[in-house]
Amino acid sequence: MEPQVDETSVLVDGPWTHRSVGANGNRFHIVEAGTGPLVLFLHGFPEFWWAWHEMLPAVADAGFRAVAVDMRGYGASDKPPRGYDGFTMAADVAGLIRALGERQATIVGAGFGGMVGWAAAAFHPKMVRRLVVLGAAHPLRLRAAIFADPRGQFSAATPTLRFQLPRYEHVLVRDGAAMVGEFLRRWSGPAWPETPGFADYVARCRSAMRIPQAAFCALEGYRWAFRSVLRLHGYRFVKQMQTPLTTPTLQLHGALDTAVLPRTAQGSGRYCVAPYEWRLLEGVGHYPHLEAPDLVLGEVLRWAKS
């Protein structure tokens, strides 16, 4: 029997404060540092708030209130059985900004968190002052590419298509959630897995995914994305996402990203009528915040300050 893991495994001490806040009917675990304008960090799959543990103190030192959240269903946040649709997760972000006593924030989202960032900016434009997206195409761009690019984005999405299988969460957590490490290695560029910190990062993410219900919740967001294609709820989501974005948006994408192909992500700017910048990062895969942290930190600060 593998030893049980609980939520305390993600409560890592450091130059930050842990607390829970209530937002959108859910309890969220947040980690915060610094004071100033709010920068809210949204992690991707298969991560948790620790994705930003190096970024938080650095952004706080630059004069911001840096907050990383365990997304709905992850880490030490609540794990309700539903609410993993684009509308609810965008509302989570808006609710968090309000719960933190702020009227707006710069959102930084990576991977699945970047998808949620796009939706939050589309549905709650007054609350998202600026948006930084790492390794994530606009949801409509991703959807179009999966259908239009069978050898490219459809093939790249095959691992997440498997998430549709019932009870696949048991496969995800098998052997101490070994598959989490496989995703981190497979989707990153070649350099990061060779660094000293990679093994520790994998171990932490594997542990967090083994918190009861976390694996089920992590897969539900992907399940909704595919199930909704044929449903009225999904049609409404697509209609609303077609509204042009009025939030200034910076999109950073790894040239070696095999989860969301650069050619898929690159068309996202067409949904933005506000100032928009695209930057392709050479030698980087799906996790720019971990593979090129100094570069990403500089870009986040530039965008948040401008």
C-alpha cells in the first residue's frame, strides 16, 4: 500500500503566507507575498501552486501583491464533484479577485491555467487588467486546430483525449502518480529535465496529484472541454468566447511545445482587439515559467508595469 497523502503536503513554508479564501461558493488555498497591484497566478496540469514558487517572491520584490492559487480541485483547495466548465472556472478567477479585496488584477496563466485566463478576460473584462498566457492557445483556436490539423494538434492532444475514459484518474495516480512525471518530461523542452531541480518538482507534483479526489478533478476540466462540443452549454461558451478581448494580452509560447503546438497558439491574437504581443521562446517546451524562469519573470514584470 502506498502511504496516504493529504493537503498538508502542499503547505510548503517560504517567504509567503498560506491562507484560504472563499470565492464563487468554493474554498481556495492561496499563497501570497508582497503588497501593491495584484498579480494572480494560475497553474496548469499536472501542477499546483508550487509552479510559481520562484516567481512569487521575485514579483513581490518588484512592488506587486503576488498571489498563487491552487485551482478548483487541486492542492489544498476544495474538490467539488462539478464546476470544471469554462464558465465556472472563469467565475472562480473573478471571485478570487473580489475575495482578495481587489477590483482588478494582472492574470498570469500557464497551460490549463492559461485557458482559464483567456476565459476570465473574455467573461469578466473589467476585472482582468492585463493577461499573460504561457503555453496555451485561445480556447477557440485550440478547438479549431484539433479538428482542422489531424496530424498536428489532434495528434498532440491524444494524451488528453484519453482523459475522457471513465475512471482514468486511477491510471493517473498509479505507481505513486508516475504518469505525472511522464507528462512533465514529455511536454517540456530537453533542457529542464536535466536540471537539478526537476526531480524535486516532479516529486511534489506527484504527491499533490495523490491528494484524495485531486486526480479526478484535474481530469474533469479536460472532460468538460470535449463533452461540451456537442452540448448547448458548449455552444454558449463558444458564442461568448467569440467576443473580442479588450484586455492587453502577452502570449509567451515555447517553440518546442508538444502539448499545444506553436502553430495552434499563434492564431490566438485574432481574438484580441487590445494591445497584443506574441513571443516564441526557442528551446522551451510547454512549461516556460519553469524552463526559462528569468525570461518569463522579466516579461511578466514588463507587462504588469506597462
